[in-house]
Amino acid sequence: MNLGQRIKDFRAGKGLNQEELAERLYVSRQTISSWENDKSYPDIHSLLMMSDLFGVSLDTLIKGDIEIMKEKVDQSVVDGFKKDNWIFAGLVLLCIVSAVPLMKQLKAIGTMIWGIIVSAALFYALKVEKAKKDNDVHTYKEIVSFYNGEKLDSIEKAREEGKRNYQRVIFLLIGALAGVIIAFVIHQFM
């Protein structure tokens, strides 16, 4: 990672300290420090502003770091994926736990409330699946790697792609079994 060193060199070449550069880029001094120490990457807007300020092309500024930046997973995407997974898991649990009490105590209104909870769970299920498709993560190992902000190398990726079809069948069977169990429990209490 050479971007941090290049930012530091160009900043020094312009006779700016970190505070002065931060003011010109509308960021904090700590942000500049993080960039120069390769703890984080500037966003595209900041890169363009630095390119203009330093009088160099964007290619010159980020040369060599493009591939590294492509391999890094955007942390905000990971955080959103984690949040959606937790919401989905909570809604599924709520669906399972609330089905019988809602339908038994509130009858038709309880059924409607339960339907709303199921709809919300389905919405988040689709959101999670879209995020998995957009980031090409499907198997357990790919998801764990994505959670850690990493990507698998090409050999590991090829191995995981071979497992996807088996995992789909297993998830389908588990889902069907869960549906049968839920339907049986609801039938027993109705």
C-alpha cells in the first residue's frame, strides 16, 4: 500500500501539515493521519480533491493501490449486511414464537399481525439474498470471509463455487422441514 506514503509526500511537497490538508479537504486531521498510515482509504471525492490540490493525475496519486482497493470490501456494505442479517434472524424467531399465541388469543387480528411479521421477515430475507448476490457470497466460508471484510483468493473461490449447489439443496430441505414443523405446531394448537 503506497497511497498513504504518496499522500504524505505530496502534502510535504506542497508545504502543508496534516491540519492544513484536512481543512482543504473538509475532513479531520485524524482522517489524514489514517490515510497516511494506510489505516483507511480516502473516498473518491477526497481523491479527486487531492489530485487537483497536488496538481497530479488521479492515476499518479493512486498508482499501485487500485488492485488493493478492489480487493477490500467496503465496511459500510459489511455493516449493512450484518444489520440486515440480525433483523432477519430476529423476525424469523418472532414468527416462530408468536404464531400460536397471536392466532390463539387474537384470532383473525392475530393472524393479520403474524402475516405482517412474516412479510417483514420475507422482505429482509430478500434484502440479505440480494446483498449476497451483489457481493458474490453464497457459502458459509464466503460469508464469514465477507463478514471479516476480506475476499477469497481465486483458488478458494473456485472450491466454494463447487459447494454452492449442495448447500442450496440442504437449505431447501431444512426450510421445508421447518415449514412442516411450524404448520404441525400451529395445527395442534388451533
